[in-house]
Amino acid sequence: MSPWIPVALIVALLVALALAAAPADAATYRIDDSASLPRESTALLGWRSAVPSRYGDDTLQGTIGVALRLDVGAWRGNAGRIYLVLPEQTTAGVRLAWRTQGRLLPGQATPGQRVLVFAGSIATPYLEDRLELDIETGGGDFPGTQPLNFHFEIDVD
Amino acid sequence: MSKSLFKSLGHVALAAVLAAPIGANAESSFQTGAGALSTSARVDFQITIPRFLSLRVGTAGAPVDLVSFDVPAANVGNATPVAGTGGDLGAGSVTASVLGNGGNVTLQATTGGPIGNGSAGAINWSQITTASSNPSLPAPVLANGASAGVAVAAASGVVNQTATWSYSYANTDVIESGTYGGVNTNNSRVTYTASLP
Amino acid sequence: MQGRMQKTKAAAGIAAGVILLACALSAQAYTINLSPRSPRTIYLQVGVGAFTGGTYNQGGSPAVNGTINVVSVTVPAAQVGNGTAQAMTTNSTASISLLDNYAFCNLPGQLYVGGFYRSTSSSAGSATATLVASVPANLTNAGGQTLPFSQVRWTSSGNGDSGAQPFPAGAFPAGGTVTIGTIRRNQWAESCHAYSYLNSSVPAAGTYTGRVTYTLSAP
């Protein structure tokens, strides 16, 4: 077999992937946030109130910072809306709120919600901001470490 | 361009921070930790019981009972005891009770002297005998003046005894006819006293 | 050669499309692990208690107070052993709830009994913390005479409360333990206990004393 065939195969793969990532029409795409830091994170949650009330107060809360880096190069030059998506979680009753340094919009979400964090023209290959995530959840039945998953999507016009 | 568009972030779970237990026994106290927890608080209880003593002979309250003896003429001085009449229980008997919490009680009976008739006649108090229905509450032996003391034993520091005291006239002497004693006259009254050390 | 290249290109394009589809289906989210930091905590206060930094509502924290309060009564001489219950009083100054600074108990007739239980655990047996009193058989005077602890009982209430008390009315046993009540997980519970001496018998004169230990436990 010609040595050029495997090379051609690789080139074809790369071209195909590039074409697939480029928006052709209005659509929703998942955004790559894998460049965000920290790459590994654990939020330690403490009681919102060290002492409970007479009627039961079991809210756990914690804060964690994320240096967010969204790879939006594929939509550069386009207008779009970016959303933080908080899917249904294994942890019941979780509430997420975030503060930013201004590049993205602050907001809050409960599981199942999709909240707008950016609207406008994508002018740079990466969208970066510092998110301070305030997390609350019910602590009355919290058996050990639980994951909290969220991601970002873009609606491109 | 990464070979993979979506790359998950790895994660490391950290153990929960645990605090060593502190403060286990006081009047407010707390304990923290991961396992079983226990903390205590203490309260002292104090009950003060004052010392008291009560004595009853006859009717409770103010009235002083009268016990009378009517000797038949044919029996005067024949040594046949004559039963009394009167008293709160009748038939020359009275209720006697002692209640106290200060240990053993001493009972004593005091009279003013022989029972008189208003002239020269007199009957010694030794002629009036007292029988008790309760050996734990013996009656003092009546005498002209103060009787000997009688001990009423306490149990666990408490005396709580009741008896029926029944009076008789011994009738061993031939006495001049007349009415001896009366209602608080002619040395007719016996005063019983209960005391604690 | 050219035909073979064209077939190769077509195959590569199809393969790339398949790979792309596979990548889209395997996309994963940003994950944060949530881990409870706070350990389990129990707090018990019988009589005077202590919080540092103010009450709970003021941001205070539980503390240790070593003052042992006294609940006492002197029976009038004329009533000793007459069966009329004698109300007892306490030298505790705790009328205010350390939860919210509310005037919860009335002094000197009521002793504050309260606490809280914090836990994230849902393991079996940890739904409540239990308050138990350990009681000696008797109170004792200097002469060694005794008065059974079963002569002491209490009612339970709290200013502003309605419904059942977490630490309801009861009586001490003549020795042993008695359950005073329970605290649910992540709850503050409190009651005011008013004690009385039954006075159903005549004891020897003297001052009788005894100590009760209240223990709050979470398995």
C-alpha cells in the first residue's frame, strides 16, 4: 500500500472534523471547557448555620472558584448566546449561583435549568472569566462525596 | 485542535475534615466527631426536711377531754379497778399519737399534785392507771408532779405511732366521799409533753 | 493510482464522520465534587449554658459551661409528709434561649433543658439524638437517711410554645435511667422543666442531696 494513503486518511479525518465543527446554520453546540482550571476540584461544604433552628435547618453551602476558558473559536465572527446548563443531578436540592468578573453574566440555577451567561458577537477564540460558584444543597441526607455536573452550550444565530 | 472536542476534567475526592471531640461533661457541653457522640450535663437536687414533732392526746385541737370515774358505794376501796367514762374514744379512752422526724421521742406526764376535793381529801395520781393498745407508744405512769420519761423509739429517724390509752381508777384505798378533781380544778389536769433531744 | 486515492479519500471521509459522531455522544460536563466538611455535633444544656460570640442568631458558637445548677425545696414543717406536692425552684439563671435570645423559661421555677444535633448522616440509628437521665436510687442526708428520687417529678413547657414538648413531663425512677426525650437530626430542641417533690411520706429531718446526670447521645 502506498505510504501516502495513511497520510491522506489522517488529512481527510482532520478536514472532516473541522467541517463538522463549523456552524453552517442556526444550531446549539456544546462548548469545550476543558481548558478551564482547576482541572480537578472539590468543594468542601459546611453548614450554612453551625447551629440548627428549632424547625430543622440542614442547608450545606460552599464556594469554589473556577478559571473558566471556553473554546469558542469555531464560532468566531458569529453572533450567539452562551448558556450554563445545569442538568438534573444525583444530589437532590442543589442550588448553584455564580459571580463573574464581568465577561460573563452572573446568575443562578437549579437542576434542569439553562441560564444565559453571554449574548453577542464571538470575537475571540476563547472566552475567559473567573467564576465564583456558590453551592447550596440539603445536608440532612448527604452520604459522602457527590458530583455536581454542568456544561456550556452556545446557540449560534 | 484537540483530537477530542470534549475532554472531561478529572477529579479527586477529598476526605471530610474531622475535628477531635472536645468538651464531654459539664452543664452545657458539646461534642463533635465522625462516630458516635455523647455529652453530659449535671444537675444537683436538694430537699430540706425541717425537724418537727407533734403530739395528740384525746380530741385533736383545742378541747381538753374529761375522763371521769364513778365508784359504786359498795366497791369503795375494794381494789376492783373502776373503768372511766369520757375521752374522745369514750369509755375513759383517748387517742394518743406521736409524729416526729428528729429521732427518739421522750414522753412525760405532769400534774399539779394529788387530786383534791376542795378540802382536805386527796387521791394520788398513782391511783389512775393508763393502758396502751400499742406497746410502741407506752403511756407515762401518772404521778403527783412529773412522771418518769417514756421513750418512743424512732425508725430511720422517724416516730409515727398511734395508740388508744385507756384510764382506770385503781380503787385500792378507802377515800373520803366527795368529788375529786373536775375541769381544770383541784389538780385535775394532766399535761403530756413530747420532746426531742 | 488516482482512482485508488479517490476511493481512499471517500473512505476517510466516511470514517471521519463516524468518529465525529462518536465524539459528540461522549461529551462530558465540568464536574465539581461536593464533600460535606462539617463533622457531626451535639450540644446539651441543662440549666446555665454558654455560647461564645452571642446567641445562635447573633452568630455565636456553643461552648462549655461548668456550673452545676441546683433544684431545691424546703418543706414547711407543718406540711412534711402530708401528700401535698411541693414545688421546687432552681438557682439557674438561664431564662433566655441561646438559640434566639427569647425569654423561654420562667425563673426560679423552671430549669432550661435544651440542645441540638447536627449530622449529614442518614445511616441507621442516626435520625435522632437521645437524652437520658441517670438517676441514683436516693437522695441522702448527712445522717445516711435516704429519700427516693422517685419522689421527684417534672412538668414541661416553654413560653410561646404550643403542642408537644421535645422533653415532656415525667418522673425520676428510684435509681436507673429514664429517657427525657429526643432531638431530630439538624434540629434545636428545648423545654423548661418545673420540678416538684411528692412529699408523700415523713422522712427524717435533714438536707437530702443527689445528682442527676443528663446525657445526650447520637449513635
